[in-house]
Amino acid sequence: MVIILQKNISKENKENIRSFLKANQLRVNEIIGEEDTIFGAVGMVRLDPRMVEVLPGVARVIPISKPYKMASREFKKENTIVEIRNNRGETIRIGGSKVVAIAGPCAVESREQMFDIARHVAASGAVMLRGGAFKPRTSPYAFQGLGEEGVRLLKEAGDAFGLPVVSEIVSADHLPVMLDYVDLFQIGARNMQNFELLKRVGETGRPVVLKRGLAATIEELLMAAEYLLAAGTDRVILCERGIRTFEQATRNTLDLSAIPILRGLTHLPIIVDPSHAVGIRDKITPMGLAAIAAGADGIIVEVHCSPERALSDGAQSLYPDQFDKLMRGIDVLAPVVGKEVARIRKGFAVSPGALKGAKPSSQPAAGGGEQKIPRGTKKVCAFMGAWGAWADQAVNRFFGDGVDEVNFAAFRDVFRAVSEGRVDYGMVPVENSLAGSVYDNYDNLYRFEDVRIVGAITLRIEHCLLAVPGAAIGGIKNVFSHPHGFPQCSVFLEQHPEWKLVECESTADAAVRVAQAGSPENAAIASELAGQYNGLTELARGIESNPGNYTRFVVLAHEGTEKDAGGEFMFSGDMTKGSIIFITKNKPGALYGCLGVFHKNALNLTRLESRPVPGEPWRHSFYADIDVTAPGPGGGIQRSRQIVESVLGDLRAKTEEIRLLGLYRERDC
């Protein structure tokens, strides 16, 4: 049952209610409501709700109608995100805005086998390594696994490549051994309704992948999850792996309809195992892609370097190159469903020729092979556009000579490079004083949940009209620039209505295109520096309509970037700004209630931007900037952090989702 407590309930009454519920053998979870405190009470004892409703401090009692309580959306409306850390201090999130891939052999066979497979799947994009050490086989004469030696080898290989490990537990007797090596327990299809095993595994508090039984209904799967939740763990991942039907063309029938159905019934993350579902190697890739398209949070697949010699399930194990192809397909598909592919950070690497050095390339990097940056060199900051772009200048102004630079063709590529650890920092624009917001980057800030804002800088933007040597304004027919460049120079452009305006990826890219074309009929609206890089001459300077033309850039870093002793990024100094993203509840006055939090805490809300949530029509997130400057006694970093923590605490009671994007220092130039 859900127990809604009265407003301003006394501490004594609150504890009395908690004690009463526990005395009746009910487990109590405290949930933060919008106005009141809520208790979620679950257990095997049937307690008359009226006995609870008459207790002092209780406003009303709502029975949970589903037979599964803690797994239901009635109990928890927001999606659960299961977090698992690797041996490098990185956090893998299952159930968030990223697609995760878990890969490895059906069974651990040898140290050499595990290291070869781990190397390949990590390079292709897997974030966790799977492998069976205790194998529940249909035949008692089949390979039963290496036991303790198997989980030890699995863990050793996983740690070598930063991959947490997943292994199936078939007996509670194996818990003492597996607890030392396994990061994520797997309950197989045959054990989905082994309730004693579920209770024992749940008591460990470890995260668990629960596979759907061969003939289990969706409700039975959720009831099995309830056993795990009730026993003590709050990190359960559901896995659809195919069910038995009359069809014999494949090993099982993959029930993809279970994904959207489960999404409406439960808050738990959902992954899919296409390997066991179809059991045929060449059918796994299309079904894995279909699972992502249907809304799965990830996949778990079997991969073997030599499937023909595998000791178990060789026919359904992908070759490494097939897994790599599957991951490339997911890379393309994930943005369509509003997600990104999770990656283990592999160290700093950029595309060949992309680093700014003695001979900078004019073109942004567009993928391809990666070149490692030797340890001990400067850190690297990425930006979007060609050399000379305003973001390039923002990097120089913010960092001085403290970083090398690398350019990319799209904002998403900058975020991805920061997320994957191929660069240390990113510099992206979020707002222009004349043209408004750069919406792509607000969306990217929501999508890349492991990227933080660690600094900001505002630049004065002075546009020039650039052309090849010998060109004249009277001969110009085509003008190239970023879409924001045209409205910023609207008064100047109105004097030449005959000019054709051509949109480019960036103002610096416009300068590149004009230089490459070499025609005196073309001109670019870009910076003086972009003209110098590309050998162009200035036909006009200061052509922006309003001299108060400024662009605000933010500095990005991965959440695991090195910080100082105070927990802040090394170059941040005193905090002046905070940025958050939140999603309001779907009810009248929800945004009004959130704005009241800023008023209550006497904070200046300097920006509020609404954006559609990717992949969720008619649902919106709000991006907010707040002034967290805390002058006078008690000011500084610690005071700024306390202010923001207070705001976040109040907002959590009024929102469905909230995330701190960063506390940082803002610089003006």
C-alpha cells in the first residue's frame, strides 16, 4: 500500500507509523512526494488499510492493485537506473539515456579465450563482459563450466579492459565464491521461479539480471522480480530472451512486444538477449537491432572468437566482426530512438591530422582511424567547426596555451568524444544574444548524462564579410554562413536583397567553402581569424546588426574528470553559476511550483529553456541556469554547493526527473 502522510506531520507521528508498519512485518520505503511524505509498505501480511488510515498523521491510504508491488509503476513512477562501477571508477548506467551492450562467451573456457574475447568486445563498444562459470545444461553430460576458476578468469579479463562482469548463478551455494568476482548476477530462464534462490540473491543487495522463463507470462516475470526487490536489492534488470511457442524455425520466439508492455507496467530497466531467443548466428544482429528500436535499454549477446570450437552454444555465438557490425548498427539506430551508445572510456585519441599543431587542417574531423595522444602532452579540448570558428577562439580565450585542440564536424561528435574519453574537454555554444539558443546543445546536455558543464565563457562576436583576394562587394552573388550568422547581420544583408544565402555547419566552415571554391562571386560571414586561416580578405568588418552581439559557450568534461580536493574541476575557481535539467510532473501548476523553489531560496534564475524529451512526444525537459554567487561571510565554493543542494532537494519533490549539470565559474571576454 501507499500511505500519504499529512502535511507538516510531526517527527513523532511519522516514526510511530513506521514502527506500526514494521511491527506488522511490512517493509517500509520512504518516498518523497510533491507536498507530503509518502510511505510505500509491502510485505506478505494482509493488513486492513483502515487500521493504517486511523493512525495520527496519515492523510489517506492507497492500496496497490498489482500483485507485484515494488516492481510496479504504482509504487515508483520514474524509471529506475541501475548503476555499476568498473575498476576504473567509471559508472555504467542501465536504464538511462544510453544503450548498453553486454557481450562475451556462453562459457568461460580458458584465460586466453577470455582475454581475446574481452579485447574484441571492448574495442567494439561492449561495456560489460558476460561468461558462464556454473552452467545449467539440459544434458548432464554437457560441459558444466569451470566453477570458481571460471569466475576468477572472467573477472581478470574484465578488469583488464574496464568491463564489469556478468555471470549466471545457479545455486545459492555458489554465492560465497561469486560475491568476490561477479559485479552483476544473472538469474537464468530455468531459475526464474526458483524463489529460494531469488531470495538469497536479493539479500546480497547486488544488481541482478532476471531472465524471463521459457514459458513465463509477463506478470510471472514481474512477480519473480518482486522476490528480488522484497529480499533487499533495489537494482533489478529484466531480460527478455524468448519464450517457447509452437514455432521451431528458431530456438525460441523473441517476444519484442514485451518491451513496450513492460515499460508501462514497471519502472525497472529492460534488456534483450537475442542470442538465446533465436539461437541462430545470422539472425541475432537483426533481432538485436529490433530490440533497440522497440525501446530496450540494452542487449546481452554471446560472442566467441572461434564459435566452431566453443564448448557450449557455438551456433548462436557471434564472431567478433559480426558483433562489431551489430554495434555499428546500434550506433546509427540509437539516436533515432533518442539515445546514445554507452562506452568505456579508452584513453585520449582523435582522428589523424585533427590535432591543431604546426600545420592545422581546415576541415573538421569526420571519424576514421584513431591516433593515440601520448601521455604527458597537453590535455585536449574539442570544438565543432573548422579552425577559426568562434568556438576555436573560445577555447583559446578560456584555456590560453594550456590545451591542444581538435575539431569535429557536429556538436554531437564533441559530446561523444568527451563522453568516451577521447578528449578531456569540449567547447560548445549554447546561446547568442541576438539569434537565441543553440537548441542542439540543450538536447545533447540531456542526452549525454555522463557529461558535465565545468566552465563557461562569453565572447563578443564581430562578424566580417570575407572573400577571395580581388573580389568586390558589387560582384558578390552568394553568401555563406551558419544559420545564426544571417539574423545576426540582418541589417547589413537587407541592403543586398539579391544575395543568395547559403547555410553551413559553422561560420568557419563557410570561410573554408569560399576559399576552396575560389570564386569572386562568393563571400562568407565569419570571423577575422577564419579569414586569416583561409587566405581571405575583408570586404566589410563589424557587419553585425547590434554591437551587443555575444555568444555564451560552455566547457564540457566527463563526470570522472580529475578534480581538486574540494570536489570541483581543477580550473573552476569560485563557483558563480549552476545549471540543472528537470522534468516537471504532468499536472496543472507543476512548473509554477518548481519556479517557487528558486524564489524560496532567493536565487536569480538567469535562464529557463524548454525542450522536448528525445523519443517521448509531448514530454518536455527544462534547462535552467542559476546565479549561485555567495558573497560575504560563508561564501565561496562550499556555500554555492550548499545553495544548489538545497534547491535540488526541494525540486526533487516537485519533479519526475532532475539532474545537476554542473557548478562552475563563468568568464567574460
